[in-house]
Amino acid sequence: MGSRRPIRRVTHYMRQQFIIGSKYDESMREWELIAAINSLRNELAHKLESPEREKKLRRVKELYFREAAGLEGIENIKNESDTTILCCACGHCGGFLAKFEADSKALRHMVHTMDRQINPDLRAFEL
């Protein structure tokens, strides 16, 4: 045992982070919503009067209501303005990402604990 290779620190762009996160658990369909929100953001940032804007907005709303189905009060939100719906969709994603981060940190601690058992003679990696 005792042979782990160091992983280089890498800066990931949004697309790379999305791919890494979405492969962690492909049943987490919120990643699709995050990608749709990012696509809409890119459209707004580069072309305010884009013909794709409404299509991308509809997609975000469709995905948000799919993911939020069954949540208390979601039916009331459907009647709100696009701005309010987008804020709710972003909040939904924020909650998802916070939970994902906590789960990832817990996994990292488990791996660290296993590493200490398997490789007690090697320097502990930084958490």
C-alpha cells in the first residue's frame, strides 16, 4: 500500500465544474437547471435583445417547476412574474449547491479517514 499520487490544484471553468458535479450523481437533475440558468445568464450578458432569450427563459421555468414539483407553495409561484420565478429557481439551485457542498466535504473527510488508516506512514493530505 502507501502509494498515492498527488492531485494538482486546478482552476475549473463553469462548464468543467458542471461536468464534474453532474457526474457525481446523475440522478441529481438540478444540474440541468443550473446549466439552463447559466445559459440564460450568458444570453443576457452578451445580447440583451436576443431571440433566444424567451426560449431559454421558458426552459429555466420548465426545469424549475419540474424540480420543485411537490414543494409547498409552488403552485402559487407559477403565477408570479418571470423575475420572481427566476429568483426562486436560483434560490432552489443555491440550496441544492449548499447541500452538495456539505455532502462533498463529508465524503472528503471519510476519504481522509480511510487514507490515514491505509497510509499511516505517509504525510496526511490537506483538507
